[in-house]
Amino acid sequence: MSFLEISDLKVHFSNRGSLFSKKGPPIKAVDGIQFSLEQGQTYGLVGESGSGKTTTGRAIIGLNAITSGSVLFQGQQLAAGGLRSHAGFRRDIQMIFQDPYSSLNPKKRVLDIIAEPLRNFEKQSAGEEKRSVQQLLEQVGLSPESIYKYPHEFSGGQRQRIGIARAIALKPKLIIADEPVSALDVSVQAQVLNFMQDIQKELNLTYLIISHDLGIIRHMCDHIGIMYKGRYVERGTTADIFNQPQHIYTKRLISAIPDIDPTKREEKHSFRKAVKVEYEQAYENYFDEDGLAYPLKPVSETHFVALPGRG
């Protein structure tokens, strides 16, 4: 059994309408996705805004109610019984949020921000708590003397490290990182991502990384799921997705990645041109009459794509 196993996950929201419109059909934010993840691996969920990737992460950790489907974490069912069933797993599953500026309470000192999960799950004296927080700050590359500072006294990259320190305070097994570097300058993004990889090896962490940036996903992930309107269009290993993309949506995402290698610019330009032509001439071959992805079918043992008539 896999460390994390998601089966036919659905998260639907009620469409209550408005004062001038009737109640509509439910909004299918996530509509039947599945994947598995082994301990120590990194899985990437990719898609544009509204694709359902963030809703998926929030459903796993318990911030969104699951309509149906199965979420097995170390063999334990998290989906059954609503959000209350997640309480016992809070320390093992933590989240790194997108914006380091809004995810940290500006009125609290770093000591209180990082110590909050410790106070919820562990009984420590004030001295023990202080030492724990200082050790965590050192672990993420910040001065232990920073415990009495406030978030506004740090740069964006430093704030995200504080968020990471808070996430690893309870020594979790799974971390869900929702756009962990999108709010940071490009020059800082690589530093934070490399640090996340270092700490993953040190603590044997498992990551679920949510991003719209395929470049980041390629750098970080072992397996990738490409989402569009709540469904997968393609999923597979990183090599499957980047070396043999099958779906036009995946190809368009890859074609949008900047290529800084001057020797490959002509090749990338030809690829973008071919993708544009294919998208304009054969879009209807990739989606059903409602503009939704078809069910996934196998290309190989690890590679699945949402195309009709395959497999």
C-alpha cells in the first residue's frame, strides 16, 4: 500500500445562485482524480487557476470537505466522516502556504508563530519551547536570535523559511506546498526550492507540490499530474510528461516554459509553432462536447492521458 493514495477524489461546491438567478448545478472543482505517492517522493499537481489543484491539496489536509472518493494516508482513511476525522493526523500532515506575507500573523513574533503547532500538540515549558523554536530557525538557515522579531522585519524568502519552520515543527511525514515560491523574486525562488530539497532528504519528507509553473515542478517532482477544470488531462513520471507529452494542454504548458539555453531556442520555437497549429486545428479531439477532459487511459505503465479511443 502506498504512503498516500488518492482514489476517485471529488470535491463539489453548491451553486446557490444569486438574488437574480436560480440555483445552478454543483461546481465540480475536483472531479474524480487519483494518484499514489511513496514516502520520500515528491508529486506535483499542475494547472492554471481554477483547475482544481489547490482544492485537491486543501481537501487532503482537511480544509475543504470531500464530496466522495478515498484519501488513504498510511493505510488510514481520511475522507470518511468529514473534517473531524482529520484531527489525529494534523501533526503528520502540514501545509506551506503560497504567500509568505499573508500566511504569517503580522502581530505575532516569530517565537509565537513557530511555537503555535507545538503548543497545540506538545506540552513544553517556556524554556523548552524557546529552545525548540531556535533549533528550528537554525534548521531553516535563520538566526536563532530572530525569535523576538516580527514578520515585517524579514524578506520574502526569509518569511517563507519561517513558514517552512512552522510546517516542520511537529516533524510531519507529508507536507503540502501550495505555490511555495510564486510570491518570491526569481532570484530567491531557487534558494527556497533547493532548501526544500535539502530538508526533504534530512527529514525524509514527502511533498505534494501545487504549482502553475512546470519549470518548478520539473525541478522538484518525481511524478506529475496535469489538471484542467477539475480533471486530469495527463499524469505520469516527470520523464513521461516532459519527454513524451501527449495532451495538447500539457504541450501548451511545456511550450510556455522559457528556455535560457541558446542552442535550443530554435528547437523550442519549432515546438511552440507546432503546438499552436495543433491546438487551433484539433482542439476538439482533446476535449468532450462540454470542454472537459476524457477519462484517463494508459500510454504505458506509468503514463496516462485523457484521449478518446486510446488504450
